[in-house]
Amino acid sequence: MWRQLLEDGRSAFNDHWPHSLLIPATVGLGGALLCWKLNGRNIKTLELGEGWWGPGEKPHTHGEDTRVRPFVVEASESDIEDLHRRLDGTRFFSPLEDSRFHYGFNSAHLRTLISYWRNKYDWKKQVKILNKYPHFKTTIEGLDVHFIHVKPTHLNPGQKVYPLLMVHGWPGSFYEFYHILPLLTDPGNHGLNPNIAFEVICPSIPGYGFSEAPSKTGFTAFAAARIFYKLMLRLGFNEFYLQGGDWGSRITCLLSQMKSESVKGLHLNFVMQMPGGLGWMMSLLIGRYAPWLVGLTREDVKRIYPFMEKNVFTTLRETGYLHLQATKPDTIGSALNDSPAGLAAYILEKFSTATDMSFQDLEDGGLDRKFSLDDLLTNVMIYWITGAISSSVRFYKENFTRNFNNTPDIKMAISVPTGIAAFPCEMAHAPPVWAKQKFHNIVSYTYMPRGGHFAAFEEPELLAQDIQNFVSKVEKI
């Protein structure tokens, strides 16, 4: 197989690249690879730091309240009545013929969604589902941090349990993990390895859902990582595993760099890692025709180039929300916090295109192909009931304003054991050869057969199995 792959690569390379360019291209590539290898070795550990995000000055008269308090999600009649009144008053606009989801959330389908939300969706029923797992709050750095804490239900005598911190992103929430939780905490009854059971902690990022929003500017992923580390210590875990996608990936990576001695392993389903400058260009140019020369596999080629060939247009089309949230979050926050229909359209459009880009060709955005409407609307309701949309989108402003591409972690490798689940419909693909420039101890890398950005929500069985396989390799079970 490898001989054939080598011959195919050489043939393709010879067909598209003159022999006179082979030596300089190879030399240039070698230099780029050397830069990759040397990059990220200047800093060994990120400073943990300290912060205070509550209102006013940090009190000095007494220590922080470290109690862990039970919390229950409630469904008040006044909230439901206000929601229904606003849904009844939705101002719809005329759809374009055959626009589907190419202009954003299809305005014709929005009528269908709002009708379901108003007349069939049962918030009280969904609150009971939310409360089936234990919820808690605790105060850290002046903020009431919300989390769910789920312990295994069926264990063999003396069986080891693995603590796992799972962190969501935007526009998700802790609810993204509700379908994967039983697979991780009770694997034997769900067709998975019964010997690898997890005790799972799923916090809400401050400013999201039921976690209190920071009162001060400057709350970045660094602060979130530090707060979640303190949360794990408060719960009695000095060593633990991490899992994340989207912002959760950034936060867990930072925690791994801050406290590598506490992180037994880092599992990610979203990795944004590309070689910089000349290395990136050489990898892309050569990899299209001779992937073997730059360490790419055929699967990498299948995933990278359809995206890269449309990269400029795709980036412009799919990242408008990011530019807005990273610059003027309170402007869009004001609109979304006032209109449940607008909030649903804004959030659920991402659950269409980020799940599968081809869903934009469908009238309904393919929303019910991977999710139920009840699940999607429950995630929206967590933003609506808590009024968290404004503070959640501010997280982009805080992170991107502060020179996102020149923060201390950029030049620092991640040395903890790492597992990567590469889902094919994710917007960006980081092949192993690129990922290794940042993650120096990749224990497992899996080309997942299906799925997109919201992995735990879309494909809980696939993700749970990959997490188990990763931990089994780290623990050598």
C-alpha cells in the first residue's frame, strides 16, 4: 500500500512540477519544516494569573465563599407568558424564492419554527429533562459559576473512575452534552467499554447560560481556563481529563498549558492549527499533488482542498458573526436579547451550516437531520431565559481585541497526552502533520466517519467511543 502511495505521489508531483523546481522546493520545504519544529519552544508553562470579575472591588475583609451550592433550573409562568407574547408579535418578512439557507436562516422556514416553538414546544417538560442531572453553583473570582456534575451509575467493585471536564462553545451550552453523558457515565449499558467510566463535570462559561456574566472587561479564555481549574480543585480533583470543541477547545488547551501536571489527557474535536507563512504555503502547494512529501494522507487531501479552494468566499460568508461579535457585540446583543425569533434564527443558522455546509442548500437548513427541534430550542431557551446572549457574544470581543494571534500560548507547545477526533464536516481540518507542531504528544488521531462542529450533540456515540479509546491508550487499559 505504501509503495503504491509513494509511486502515485511521485507521479502526480512529476506531472505538475518541473524537475528544475524539485531541489529548491525541497530545500525550502526542509527549512519550513525546521521552523515548524523550532516554533513553540520558547515558553514552557503559562502563568496561571489571578482575577476578579464580580462587581466593584475585590473584598479584602473575608475570603471567597467556597461552598458548592445545589441549583435547580426553574420554569416560571411569567417567563413563558412573556416568551409567548413576544413570539405572537413576531414581525416576519417575505422570503426570497429559492433562497434556502444561502441568505442566512430561511425566513419562510422561520415561520414554521416559531409556530412549533409557540404551540408545541413544552418548556416545563424540557426543564424536567435539564434537571435530571445534578446542577450546582459555586463562587470563583467573584462570579457564580454554574456546572453539572454527573457520577457513574454502575461500577464494578474497585473500578477506577476517570474525572472529565467537558467545555462547550458558542452558540452551544452545557446542554450539548446531555446525550453523551449517559454513554460516558454508564458505558456498559450503552454498548461501550464498561471498564472506562467517567465522572463528568460540564460548566457553563461565565456569561453563558446559568453562569454569572463578568462585570468587567477583559474576561478572556485565559480567565475561563483558570476558573475551571479552580473549579476542579474545589471539587477535589488534582488530576483530570479535558474535552472540548469550539471555545471549549481553546479553554482546555490553555488549561493544559497552565497546569500540565494536573491534566492527564486532552481530547479535542476542534483544532485550528496551520503552519505559518512559508511552511503553510509549501504544504498546501506540494500537498495537493504530492501529499506524501509533506506528510499528508489521502484523507487529509480530501478534507483540506475542497475547503481551501473556496476558502476566501467561505470565510467571508461564514464568519460575519465573528467579525460583528469581535467588534460590536453589544449592538447585536441588544437586538437578540429583545427578540426570541431573532435569537432563534441567529443561533440555529449556525446549527445548520456548521453541522454540514451542504445543509444551506435545503429549505429547512437540514436542522432536523441531526437534531430534534426540542433539543435545538432548549439550547436557545437557555440563552433566552438567562438573557445571556449579550454576555456570550462579548467573549469574542474580549479574546480577539487582545491580539488573539500573539498571546503567550501561541509560542508554547502542548505536551500533555492529546487525542484528536477530526470530524469531516468541521469547517477547518488540521491533519496530524500540522497538529503535531502544536501538540507534541498526540496519543490518538481519528478520522471520524461523519459529523460536524457540534460533535457531542450530533454524534454522541462516535465521540464517546473516541474519548474512551483515547483514555485507554493514556492509561494503557
